[in-house]
Amino acid sequence: MFLNKKELYLESVSGNMSLVEVFADNDTLSIMIGEGKRYDITLESAFDLADALMMVANEEYERVELRNV
């Protein structure tokens, strides 16, 4: 059992929902997306992924907000 586990649902642009589970064990972060898609990555790579997601999402959000002004 993983003590450090988070679950969330991602919504696709078509409205489909996928369960995502993220958990850590022995200096490894595991991401499970849907059924059968598991990615085991280093903690450093997890931070790189989080940074990239935040940067791209923020840039897209700002672009959309400017378009709606």
C-alpha cells in the first residue's frame, strides 16, 4: 500500500474521463493513466514534467484570455 497516493480524473476535449493515479515509492514516482498505462519515472523527471505542464498551461491560458478581451 502506498502512503503517498493521489487520484484525479482528467477530462479529454471530447468529454471522456480517465482516472489518473500518482504515487511514490522508493524514490520513484509512478503515474497510472486509465487501465494499463503506467509510467515509472525519477523524482527529478516528475518535477520536470510538472514544470512543463504548468508553463504550457499558463501560456495557453494567457493566450486565450488575451483573445477574449
